[in-house]
Amino acid sequence: MATADQVKALVRSHAAGDESHFYSVALQVAARAAKSGQSKVAQELRDLVDEAKAEAARPGRLVRPVPVALPRGELAGLLAVSYPELRLSDLTVEAPVRKRLERVLTEQRQADRLRHHGYQPQRSLLLVGAPGTGKTMTAKVLAGELRLPLFLIRLEVLITKFMGETAAKLRMVFDAVEATRGVYLFDEVDALGGDRGNVNDVGEIRRVLNSFLQFLDSDDSTSLVVAATNHPQLLDRAMFRRFDSVIEYPLPTPTVAREVIRQRLSTLGTKGVVWKQIDEAAVGLSHAELTLACEHAAKEAILSGQDRVSTAMLVSSLRERRHAAGG
């Protein structure tokens, strides 16, 4: 009924005191049993999980602390762990992007409910867009909202000149994905997911990409795998089919740009600025570039003894950022 991987996941989560992961895997086993026609066993498993959760919620029950996730051994060189406290309200993006992220969070928070009916929540995301548009910050927000550790995969360590070693290290990373629930970020994933049809490519590199795709296909963990790229045109088309959701991050519209500016200058305020001039100077700049321009203008105002940022200061800083970005 339960697969070998599910049994191992149950043992690992029990040993780590991760009750949420334990219940999630148990419900996966129940869903598998239901699909194989063992409806009575499936219902009994669901009832046991419900009873255990009710007991866990009983007032006065001692709750074990959630263990801190710290990669060890060779894995420590492959993963950098952090515990972000960012929330979705900290992320300024277009409404369609926000709506899709809200849906991911809703599915993750109600994962048990979905699994009870034989469905899985979204757990693999591909984020594409220009640099500085909020992709990496999105991974931090997802981790912060779900109270999960964020694991950044160090691709510069993962990818070696010996492709066989790279595939082995990928296996270690996906073993960690299975063993420890978290948000796992593959930033600049085009380093792994280049077009397999590229005439300048070599067989070993294609085998690494194939390994990555196979690991994605076989992943049935409760972790979130997030991949981000600034160059979607470099990705093999198969990459887009492997992720539950592909989210595009456009450059900010004037409305979003104004919100980014207001948030970054909230301590000084933007009263009196001429927004038409600001809008024109901000065209083509990313969220990160807007933030840097605001910080530069704010520091100029503070150091010159002023209590607010003037239109001229902000326009000048925005134009400097555009020049630095090659615009």
C-alpha cells in the first residue's frame, strides 16, 4: 500500500518531530490506498489522522518544538538555509501575479483537505522575468507565509566539470526535499535547464538536465520547489511542462512603480512629488532598480537636512539607475 519512500518519509518525520509532514505523508498513503480500491483502509487512515490532529489541538497538551533544519556534511555545501519573515504584503507585484501566489498559499495551507480527496497542492513553481522583478523575494515570501525554512541551492557548488558528480549531488538535494519540508530555491535555473537541442551542448550536460527533470517528476514530497530564471528563452521546453505553475514577472507598470516608491519612501513620505515626472523617469526600471533609486534619493535628502524627497532628487536618481542599467 505505502511505497518505500513514503515509509521512509514517515519514519524521518516522526524522528524529527515534524507532525505536519507526518500527517501529510499518512494522507498520501490513504489516497494511494483509495486509488487501489482499498477504500476501507483509506478511510481508517484518514480517521486516525483526524483523531491525532484533534488530540494535538487539545488545550494543555505539550507541544514539541519544531526542529531547526541545518544541512550537514556535504549537503551543507550545497544548501544555504534561512528563515525569512517576509509576508505577501511585503511583495509589490502585478495583480495577476499576486492572485496566483495567493492560490499557491491557499493550496499549501489546505493541502490535507486536497489530499483527502486524492489531489495534490501546487508544489513546484517556475518563476520567469527580468532581473529585480521579485522572483527571489517570492521564494522568501512563500517561506515566510508558510513558516518554512528557505533552502537556496548553491548551483556554483552543484555544477562541476564532472557531470556524474553533478547528478549525484542533485540526488542529494532531492533527498533533502523529501526528508525536510521547506521551500527549495533553484535560482538562475537555466544553468541546469538549458535547451537539450543546443548544437553546442554536450551529452553529459543533457544527462544532467534529464536527471533534474526526472527528479522533478518523481518528487512527491510536501516541500515547495521554486526555480527562477532571468532568461526563459534559454530553457529547454520540457522544463515548462514539469512545473505545476509557471509565473511570469513583468516590469512594473506605473501603478506598481508608484507603490514600490511609496513603500520605500514611507518614512519620509512622497507628499508634493509630481508623479507624472516620476512615472516618466521610472519607465523600464525593475522593482529592485526602483528601490535602489529611492534609497539613493532618501539618503540625499537626509544628508542635506531635508525632511522629504523632492521630485528633482527622485527623478535624478531614477535616471541614474536607468543609465546604470544601460537604458
